Amino acid sequence: MLDLPSDSQATCWAGFILQLRRELGWSQGRLAEALHADQTTVSRWERGLMLPRASVRRELETLATRGGLLTLGQVAGFVKVSPFPMILVDRTGRVVAASAVSGFVEGLGVKEQTPTEQHETLERFESGLAESGFWSRKAAQADYHHSGADGPRQAIATPISIRGETFTLVQRKHAERG
């Protein structure tokens, strides 16, 4: 039985497999051999036409871990247990993972969880990320600053590539008061 992918699953797994193969320096044939599959199947995975079976996905995650690549689950796990205010956000602005002290809820958008008075600053920040090449990893990090009635807020956003998709890791900084 074929495991037919949703568009997001297909994109995610296709990017991950391609990135993994490049990091390992393997051809499609070499990866296929390691996974007891054939090269045509690997090609279909990389083009997002087909998902690997669950057992193969676990093998791919193991290969990634051995190769020093982080998986989304590993990064999300790190964020969730962080004692610092930290969130992991996808390109659409959805919170993928949040530390308990961040004040954010996973699965909801950053904007809908941000106080209304910060929306304009947040929108400028998001535009700046797009213009700087942040999402294509041309920028190493971006700083977020907002001064409001409740005082200054600062954060650092760092792009992280996982399975060929870029996420942003946002950590709140303590604002220095002048």
C-alpha cells in the first residue's frame, strides 16, 4: 500500500532526504542501498511523489542523527525544556515548539499571541526577515526590539534548517534599561 503524502509532508520529507543525502555525500543509489530500497523510490521521495514507510522514516532519522544533523523533534525537544523564554517558529509564523516560560502556545500563530500594541513592530520585523534573506539562510540572525508601555522587549531570531525547511529559533533577551 502506498503512503500518499500531504503537500506539507511531501515537501518536508523531500527536502530532508535531499539534505541528508548531500550531507552524507551519497548518491540516490547509495542511500537506496542503505535503506534496502531502489534508486527510483529514493527519487520519488525526493520529488515529493511518495513518502517513505514509517520504518524507513525512522531509519532516515537515525542516519541524520549519526550524520550530525538535527531533526525537528530534537530541536523542538530542546526548546520545550529550555529554562529560557524560547520558541521555534515555521515560515508561516506558527509556533512549532515553545518553552514553558515563553508565554507562547504551540500550534498557534506568533501574531495572535503577541499583544496588539506590538503588531506593527512584529510586522516590520517579519518584513525585515524576508528582505534580509533570513529564510534562505543568507542572514545569520536578526534582532527584535519593541518599546511599549510595559517596557522594552528584545529577542534574537536565528534561522535553522531542518529537513530542507527553514525555521526560526527565537530567544527573548532581557532588555537593558537606560
